Amino acid sequence: MGSLLDYFMGSSAITIFVLLLLSVYFIATFWVFFDRFYILNSRIASEAKSLKSLYTGQSKSVSSNSLIFTYLSRVNIPNKAILEAASSDAIRVSTKGLTWLSIIASTSPFIGLFGTVIGILETFSRLGAQSSASLSVVAPAISEALIATAAGIAVAIFAYTFHLILKRKAYELSSLLASQSEVILSQIEE
């Protein structure tokens, strides 16, 4: 704990700001992931159940907890346009936050790199004031500066991984909604 405190005490305001920003990014990444993962999983389960009842002939329409039920209940005869609108709206609402994961994944390495560059500049500035500098003095200072880059890369790895997982879940939901729409439309044509 003491070395962490020493690190922050020896860091500039910019380095501390960079690390705080990356901390906020890290928290936001996990917040968005867990929130959207839970929502997408519950909606996928609901739509899979609804689709199964359509396929097995247990129902002529989607279940009341389906995302497209509200749209279908407002029209007398379901049509392709209303079903596409319902699916599109459901996907849009279910995937809120994915853009933030993408932004975090793409910007956090650069923010970390910026922190490292500032740390290295500060190190060279301090070394310039000394009469002599050896590797034993330069190496620890440079390694401390690289912490920001490591933090940026770590945040980016989580954000990008979570983005891909949620994107796949959104595809599953979209697929289930499209399948239900096709079944409903085929029943009307009969």
C-alpha cells in the first residue's frame, strides 16, 4: 500500500488524471457489460420460449412477454413492416451501451499511452536537473511511467471482449425475433 501511495505522490496531475479516467472507463466497462448481459440473456430466454411455442403449434402468436407482442397487439393483421419495426426497436433498446464499450476499447490504449509519454517527459526533466544519471535511476522511473499504458491496454482488453460477447448476444436476439416474425407471417399466408 505504501508503494502505491508513493507512486501517486510522485506522479504529476496529468498522470493521476489519466489513471483516474482509466479507472472510470474500467468501472463503466463492467457496468455496461453486466447490465446488458443480464438484459440480453433474459430477453433471449423469453424469445426462445415464445418461438418454441410457435414452432410446436402451442400458440398462434408470440407470448405476451415477447418484445414484439406490444406491436402485434396494436394491429389487426400482422405485416412485415410492423414486425421489422418491432424487431429493430427491440434490438436498439437491448444494445444500448455497446457504443460506449467500443469507444472505451479504442480510446483507452491512447489515453494510457498519453499518460506514459507525460511520465517519461517528467522523468527526463528530473534527470536533466541531476548531474549524472545511471540505469538504476532511469529504469524505475520509466517503468513507473509505463503503468499508464498497461492500465490502458487492460481496460481495452475487457471493453473489446465484452463488446464482442454482447454483440453476439444481440445477434442471437435478432435471430429469434426474425424467426418469430417469419413464423407469424407464414401463418397469415396460409
